[in-house]
Amino acid sequence: MKGTPKYQGTWRDYQKKLKRDIQKQYYLRKMPWVVLRAGGSFLVFLVVLYGGPQILSTFGKKPAQQPEPRLEHEQERAPRLSRGRLQELLLLSKADLFPVSKTYSCEEQGKKLTLETSIDTGLQAFVERLLKRSMTYEAAVVVLNPKSGEILALANHDRSEQRREENLCLKADFPAASIFKIVTAAAAIEAKGFVLGTKLVFRGRRHTLYRSQLKKTAGRYATKTTFEKAFSCSINPVFGKIGIYELGSSLLSEYAERFLFNRRIPFDVPLETSQVEVPEDEYGVAEMASGFNRKTLVSPLHVALITAAIANGGIMMAPWLVRDAKDEAGRVIYRASPSQLGNPVGEKTARTIMSLMKATAFKGTCRSAFRPLVRKRSFSKIELGAKTGTINDAKDQHKYDWVTCYAIPQQGTGAVCLAVLVVHGKKLGIRANEMARYILDYRFSS
């Protein structure tokens, strides 16, 4: 019977033979593909070696008569407009900015430009309605964002219509009154180390400023107070004595310039320069420090910027009104960007002044006017601070009534600073602090 012949050798040799047979079969199956790939690669090599230059020269040439096409972003590029040029255009074209609207137009080399402002139209309309029924002789309101410097409202009212073509927010012919106490307080805190609880004394009434009240000695009838109360209640003799015996005319003048008095403030439209005169005598220093004079002149916009610098940690941002400008094709050729205007005080000083202004709003001269806001739930998480100022003109025909304040929500966004100037005639209209309350209520409750 026939059978499979037995393998002559050991079991280990037999296993090695089986492995060699399997490998031979594997290579025999793969051999045709290996040969085919090697032949294809050699053929490609020959084509590239001998025909490559001709192919590249044929397909690499561009027709001489066809110009290179322009890129899409190059076709849409528009010339840029600087802020300086924008200011010139607004001045030359005499654009009707007032009453301020959301958009308006001007021309650049015969081409129409569309300008968009930063105005909050709802807030602007509310303030304008409020001023019209305020029964005041003149009034001006500025609302701005302290973090960016953008103007949210810029409204004014002139019942006499003598300055119909002017915006009172930009005029610097109003006495600063006790608003200047913010500057005096900044100098006392930063240069002389005053704190909220610094002990002070004065004689006589709070809102007068006689030479007899400025004696350095306290006297037996002196009234004791603190720096916080002197600011919040606007005690003139205290700030007069601080000016004479602590600061002097040089420090007062230095801090006034830090807050941009006697210096031009750049703005999209002409803004008058606020003025302060350097006094030569002690009583003049006392008048300047307390704001009890008519020589320190300021614009409502500048007052809002002073408060904004305090609310922004001592940094004053440049004010701006025009957000962007577009040409006839709708291309943006100008866009506003926030910029720092100055750093009048340090952050620690700014926080101390905010505490003084907070005391004014809750315990001082704004207490009665702001009490309805404090009771509202919408203001439970909003920090408020204010400073007031009043003074009559030289002929006692008009009364200048100021308030400037800040409102900062706890979440850190939506903060505003505002300045309200009211000029009363024979009859008193709505007071400035009441007007500020209405505006803040609309801003945060509507």
C-alpha cells in the first residue's frame, strides 16, 4: 500500500523546512507585483529625465497679453480718514451736530460721508424732553462712559434762545463753584496725606467764606468736623483753610492742570478750554480751593470728564462722539478707538475721592435728591457718588446749579458719569441734583 514517505531527519529540522516552503510560496505570489512596480518607477524616471524641461517650459508660460488680476481686498481698499482730518471736516462743513442725532453727513472732496455717533438715542431724547419742561433759564447735560470716553448724551436748553446755534455742553464760561473741591481734595489726599477721618475745624456758617473764618487758630467757637463731612456737606471755610495752610497756590495750580484746566481737550467738535487763574493773595487761594469765586470757569463736558477720571481709577479717557465714518460705497474709512487723555491722580487717591462722593450722595448735599434711588431694587447693586456746587452771578440775576455724579453697576459694565448744569432765572426750575436723579433712574430702571 502506497503512503506518504516519511521525512528522514529530526522533528526540529522538519519544522524549519516547513517554514522555508511557506516563505517561498509567499515570494512567488508577490513577485509579479514587485516587478510591475519596479518597471513603472523606472518608466516615470525616464519621462522626467528626458521630457521634464519641455513640459515645464510649455505649461509654465503665461500669455503676455493677459495682465495679472488684482486681489479682491486690493480692489475694496478705501483711503483712511484720520481723527484730525475728521475734526477739520466737521468744522469746515459746519455740520448740524446739535441737536445731536445718531447719524449725520458731511463732505470730503465733494463726496458724501455718513457719520455714526455714539449717542444713545433713547437717553438723548429723554434728556431733551426733561430739559424742555425744566423751567430753567439755561441747562446742559453730558452723559458719558468713563471706561471708553464715548458720549452717550449731549443735550442743552436755552430758553432765551440767545445761544441757539451753540451747545452749552461745550462752552467754558460757567463758574465751577464747589465742583472744584474735587481738585482740591485730590491735592490734599495725594500731596498732604489727607484721609476720610482727618480732623478739621471751622468757624461760622458752612456755605460762607469770610476772612474771619480763615484764621489758622481754632478759637473757642470753632466747629469740629472731618475731611469726609467737609466734602460731602461742601463746607467752604474748611476747604479755604486747606488751600491756604496745606496746599498753596502752586499745588492747587498743579492739580488744576492735571485735571486739564488751562489745557486744550481734544474732541470731535470744538470744545472751549476751562480756565483757572492763579491767585496771588491768601484769600484768593481760599476762594479757588473752595470754589467760592467766579474766575474758575469750566464746561459741562469737562466736569463730566473730571468725574469720569475719578470713577476710572484716576485715568481720564479722551471724549469722542463720532463712532465711525463711511464713504458713498459703504466702506468704513474712520473708526473711533478709546485713548487715554491723562492720569491726574493715582488709583488709591481716586478710590478715596469716590468714597467722598459716595458720602455726598448718601449723607451730604445730594441726600434728599438721591433718597428715592437708594430705595429702588434696581439700584441695590449700583455704586453712586456725587458732588454739587452752587453760586450766583455777579449781579445776582442768575444762579448756577451743578451736580456731577457716577453710577457703577457691580457687574462692571454699563457705568456712566454725568454732569448737569442748571442756570436759574427769577424763578427756580428743576434743581440739578433732581435732574440727575431722573436721568439715572431712566438709565438703569427703564
